[in-house]
Amino acid sequence: MTNTTTNAKSTISVATSATVPADAAAYKALSWTVINDVTEIGGTFGDTYAKVEAKVLGARRVRKGKGSVDGGAIELKVLRNASDAGQTSLRTALASDEPVFIKIELGDKPTGANATGSIAYQPVLVFSAPVNGGDADSYVEQTFTLEIVGETVAVAPGTGA
């Protein structure tokens, strides 16, 4: 038996707040709206440091250090639904310079009535939301580019006990 999981049963939700939540408890207290009809949570999230290096003439070894931190970006693909409250929140956020907050809950939920999967809370700015064309046998899709603008707060799966 392995502890790996697929993305099936993963969910993503959106919330707004006047301030950035300080910790997992503050994030949990927000009013979350599920974004429905998600077909893919693409991209990567998690801090990546820029590599800073210098080749000092008096030394043979390259000097390396950590520079700025990038939290990543998420390409959220959905079946476009004009009446979905979560999708509408993202479309509204596209016109704003203020972040919204997302909660990604992975499908690794243990058994139990109040169990939760692994959760990642993130402040994001919505940078784009193009509608994707297709043919007669395609759903109308929309892809939201969510740039992470702060720390990701991770919560391990729990039984809810």
C-alpha cells in the first residue's frame, strides 16, 4: 500500500479578506466559496529561490546565494460557468489589484465524517482569465492564471476528530 494519491476529489475554493490571514486558523475562519467545474489545477506552487552568483576573480569557486523568493503560479482550468459563484469571484478579482485567497484541498482525505485532505492556503492575484475556444464537441473552458503573492500555509490531512 502506498501513501500517494491522484488529483481526483481535490477541490479549490476562493475567499476575500481585507487583511492577509496570519496563520492556518485565520485562513480556516474565512468564508470559502468552492470553484466548481475545475478540470485542472496546473502550474506549481511552493517557494523557489532565485540563484544569485558571482565569479570573484581572486577565487576559483563560484560564490552562490539565495535571492528573491517566488511562490509560483497556478493555471486553473475550468468549464466556464457564468453562474458559478467561485468562478465569478475570480473574474471579479481580475479587475482588482488586491489579492484574493485560495484553498486547495487535495484528495488525500483520511476516512471520517469531518476529515480533510492536505490543504494549501495562498494569497493570489488573478493575472488573466482567457476563454478557450474549441469545436462543436468541446466544452467552453476558461483558464485563470493565479500568481501567488505571499506565503503558502500548508495543513496536513486530518481526521477531524
